[in-house]
Amino acid sequence: MNAVEIDVWADVVCPWCYLGKRRLELAIAESAHPAEVTVTYHAFELDPSAPRGSGERVLPWLAQRYGVDLEGAREMAERPAIMGRPDGIEIDVDAQLRASSFDAHRLVALGLAQGGHALQAAVLERMFSAHFSEGRAIDDIETLQRLGAEAGLDGRRVSAVLAGEEYSVEVRADEEAARDIGITGVPFFIGNRKVGLSGVHTVEVLGRLIESAAADHPLHAEEAQAAPRA
């Protein structure tokens, strides 16, 4: 198996991205040579206009955004929650807060710079868990400080980043790259800069993405059926 580099565009407030990350990790673990696969996560803001520190619950915001009542919003939010349970993901739809994800993305970028792919994945995982399972405000500076340290980041570097604009350029570059590629929804996976896959898929389909990237051939449409995207 040739080395495989997978680039993933995701948002820390996207439940489908949470599922996508978990399933990709399982697909890598089940691949022929998991040590030959590396994953780099790239920032994508689904709600760039989200105000910092609003404390607004996600369900009322979803209802307003899509013109449905609270029960309709709950049905929308529960879909990824139900799908994620077999993958070990717990999503509390009532606890989620609408939040700007920009600073969280900056800490994910810090993770890559400070400790490579493993630490970046750990920071992203901590942000997912905080937002979806714990109802934490991931745009609150003090909360981000604690989450970064819990994920393994150096506390002093976290403080310095959050006090300034470090890694803002990297986040904006990721978003510009997404526009250049034509990414309009996440999660979005690219293997070895050639093989692309959009949406949430099974572990088996993600495994085929890895195999296709390693073999340097496209993933055919019949191998990857349409799946939800945020």
C-alpha cells in the first residue's frame, strides 16, 4: 500500500463532521496499512456570521433558520445524533449552543503545528465532544483555554494564540482552498490530492476511498452513494 494523505474539511459545530471523523478513524484502523495513512483537518465555517458568546441554544436557532417549529428543529438535530450512537458518539441536542467556530479552528491549527496530526485530531475531538456532548460554549475564551489544555496543547501557547490573531491566516487559507476546490458542504475528504468524497459515508466506503487513493485511481460513483452534508 502506498502512503495515503487524506485532507478533510470540517467544522467543529457540524455533527456530520463528527461522524465523519469517527468513521474515517475506524476505516484507517481497518485498512491494510494504517500506519501509512495520515489525516490533516482543514477549517470550514458553516455559520461564519455566528456571534461570539451569544449563549443561544441551537434548536431555536435551527427553527428560525429553516422556518420550522421546535419539534421540526429537534427532528433535524436528532438525525445525526441517532446515526452517531453506533459509532460511540453522544450528541445532546438540547445542550448545544450556537457558537462561532473560528477560534476553535485556530486551536485545531495550533494542534497541528505543535504536535502534528495526532495532536490536531485530539484537539478536534475535544472540541466536538465539548460542543455536542457537553453543551460547552466553544467560542468562550476561558472555555477554549481549558479545552485546549485538556486536549494536550501547551497552556501558554493556547493563551498567546487566543489573546492575538495567530493561526487566523491558516484558517482563512483553508476556507479559501475550499472555495477554490468548490467545496460547499462538509465533511469533505480528499485522498492524495486526487480522490474526493463528500458527505457522511460508511466505514466501508471510506475504506474504499483509502484504497483508491493508495492505488491512485478514482472512486467510482457506484462505490460512494450520496450521503448527508451540512
